[in-house]
Amino acid sequence: MSTARRIAPDPGQESVWDYPRPPRVEDTAELVEVDLGGRTVASSRGAVRVLETSHPPTYYLPVADFAEGALRPTAGSSYCEFKGVAAYFDVVGGSATARKAAWTYPEPSPGFERLRGYIAVMPGLVEECRVDGERVQPQAGGFYGGWITGRVVGPFKGEPGTLGW
């Protein structure tokens, strides 16, 4: 964090610089929603948050909380040093399709088994994501899937000049 200056959180906020590395998975009772094509394609009060130093939380929703037909498996994978090999989905809502906008860890690495059966969504690739009614701002950089709300303060990895963090 030599180039980043932690923003002190106000009461009721969290600093992403207080999140652990390796990441932590925690349950949340917040209402987490995803819209695409003028439809709510996912809605859950049973999501989990993945919290990692310098990153806004990434929300994972149970696959059962997605509308029927909203997830279409697609080719490709990626590897996370902590969570393992990810598989991808296109997200479909109304007549809209967001390509490779969601991912899962079918066989998560030890310590991240809680993510099995959960799907994360890249907020910048869909129409809107909300947490307890608040519209999410996507994490910058086009690679990360963090959900920025008023609950968290940064600075956040993904902004210009943060590659070396």
C-alpha cells in the first residue's frame, strides 16, 4: 500500500484496506439485485460477499436466485490464486445479453468451498446492480468484479496507477 492512502471510513462504512488477504467469504442478508433488459434477472437475500484487500466486495448470489434462463454457460475460464478455476456465463434478460458477465467456481479451492453453487456478476456489464436498493458503481479496470456502494471506501484497485498494488 506504499502508493495508496487509505481513506478513513465514516461510521457505518468499511475501508477495503481493512479487508484480508487472502480474501474472506461472508454471508450477507442484504437484498442483492441484478437487472438486464428491463428485467430483474436475480434477486437474493442469501448472497455472500468476498472481501479482499484493496477491492470493493464482490457479491455472489445462489444460482437458484437467478430467473429461469438468465444464465447461459459460455466458453472460457480463468484462474484465481485463491478461489481456483472460474467458469463463465452470459447473462440474459429480456432481449439483452451480457456476454461473460457472470462467473462461478464449480470446484472452489480449499477455504472457498462456500462459493460452490454461487454466481458473481460483473456490474459494469449489466444494466444495473443494487444492494439494499442502492445502485452499485462497478469497480474500475474492466477485469475486477467489485461492487462499490456508499458502505465502502477505498482507494480501490483497478483505477489508473493501481496495477502494482
